[in-house]
Amino acid sequence: MRPVDENDPKGLIYEAYRIEGITTEECRTIFLDWALSLQQVEAGAAIPVLLDRHGEEGHPMTEVLRDGLDSAGPARRRGGRKARLG
């Protein structure tokens, strides 16, 4: 039975690790759906928990989660008047 928690509310990451022959592209699609389904936590906080729980070396979802962790930094402004003048 899959663990249900706020880090993987739909169980998408859990299920991705159980799909035999899943591709990186399919994992990216699942990751996007997962990220959009988060309500209680930020992706940057949830990804390390999921990697600890599921992070299987050589699995494409592990690669996608690590990429997501690298890009999940604090939100920052882009553009606006200050950027145009700076």
C-alpha cells in the first residue's frame, strides 16, 4: 500500500518508481503533475523527503527529482521596472 502524505498527495512519485521501463520523459510529465498537485508543502521541501524514501540509483525519476531539487530555489522577481533600469 502506498504511503499517503502531503509530500506526494496523489501517490504519483510512489507509482512512478513502480512502473517498469518508465522513461525520463514520462518521469518529467509525472513530476510536473506532482508539482501542480502540491498544496501543503513547497516542492523544494518535499523533494528531499521523496528522494530519501524512494531515491533508487539509476531510476529516471531519481534523476528528475534531483534536477527539480537543483532548480527549486527561493522565488525571486524577474523583470519589472527595477530590472529594466538596472
